[in-house]
Amino acid sequence: MSITLVIPEEYYIAGRINSEVREDIRKKIRVGLPILEIAEIVENGIRSKGAQPAFPCNICINSVAAHFSPAPNETSKILDGDIVKIDIGTHVNGYIADTAFTTSFNPEYDLLVQTANDMLDAAIKTVKVGVKVGDIGQSIYQAASRLGLKPISNLSGHAIDQFKVHAGLSIPNIYVSGLPSLKSGQVYAIEPFVTTQKGAGVVVNGNRVDIFSLVARKRTGDKNLDNFADKIWSKYKTLPFAFRHLLEFGDSNSVSTMIKQLVQKHIARDYAILVEEQGEPVAQAEHTIVPVDGGVIVLTE
């Protein structure tokens, strides 16, 4: 007896919206565009289509690989010569699609951009039910090394579940033995990052934190702090949010104090920006996929 695989319709809707918003900002991004405006275009675009951001729009420039989202008073802009990664998450009732692309305003980085796309294509061609995730990492590594470039070894793709952007299983960007296999009907994000041969091929924490998420539901005994956490939970559950998103709950000083207290009490976690260790530029590409019998569904194509 065969079993019909049912993938929640919300995943398809989130994937379609995610790809539409990605293509919209891909057309609009240009030198001189404020980074805060990019985030607002992306996040408001998601909302206008009836969904919600699954995490703050990440806008990571040059050697910054991940976790940069603009502050409320951000004044920085895209500069001539930049290589820019835009990472976008969309959810519908907690069902998440995750996609990213890189654009370059420096011809020297065009090979990085193309290689990130080639790595993603190679990975998706490898995807099938039962394939070891280490084999996907091998295909990503080979696509980079053929051109003398380095994948970022300590960043990875990931399984996705309802209200969980990172749902346990990681999909490496290099070969790793002894890892699990892809399951039919499980949603995954395939997410290669690549840097130059001069790079270390790893990222380290930078000195800026823009993004947070709740990781526990417990009372602190401080009424104001508990109320603040309840408001965050009501809107975001376990999904990440940016500091700028919290200003609807209070002024900048009080919000800064309370979110730091939640981190200290292990009720929230913070996400430092991630920077290539040698300061080399990084490119990224990403799709959300579902392995199924006979092939793979790319939700964010």
C-alpha cells in the first residue's frame, strides 16, 4: 500500500512569496540604496502578500557572511565595490521558506557570485530521498574547489520545521562522514557560502548584535520583563527578530536593557554577526527544498 505524502500548503505559499520578494529586491538593489530601506522593502513586501518575515532580512556586505540586519537608526548604504548578500525568510502560520542571493558591484567578485550559484545547483542535483547530507556537502565543496575557491566550512544548510528556522539537522558545505540522510517530505534549506582562496574558509563572531530569538518560556519575577517577553512571544514565538522590531514595545533604552536581561537569564539568545576570519569577501546562495520520491521540490525557485 502506497502512502500519499502531504506537504502543508503553507510551505508552497511561503516559498512563492519568498521568491517573489527576492526577485523584487534583486531588481531594486543598487549603489546608494540605504540598507535600512532594503530591509523595509523586503519585510513589508512579505507582509503585503499576506505572510510574515520568518526572520529579519539579513543584508551582509563584503566579509560579513550572516546575521547583519539594520539598526533602527542605520545610515549605511550600498557602496560601489560591495558584494551584498540578501537572506530572506517568509512564514505562513509558522511554515517557513528561506532563500538568499548575492549581487556584486565589483567585477572582481563576479566569480564568487557565480560559484555560490553553481554550488547551490550542484547540491540540488544531488538531493534525493535517502542521500547522506555529507554527500551534499561534498558536491558543494567540489563545485567551489574546481575554481580554486573555498566554501565556508562552519556555516551550513538546515532542516526547517514549523516555527523553527534551524530544526536540528545541518547540511554541511564540505564533506562530513557519518551524517544522517534526507527524509522524504522534510523541508530543508540548502545554503552554500564561498570565499576566496586567501580566506580562512571559516567565520567568526563580529562585534555587533542585531538579531535575537526567544529560547525559553519562564517567569523572571520582574513584571515588566515578563510582560515584555510575553509580547515578544505573542508576535514571534521562537522565530528570530531584530532589535528594531522591538521598538513597538518601548523606547530604545528600555528595550535594550530588557533584551539584554532576557539574554542574561537564558530566556533569549543573541546572534552576533558572522565575519570571514581573514576579512575576505563572501558570497551566498540558498533555496528551500523538499526531497520526494522521484525527485525534489524547490519551494523558492
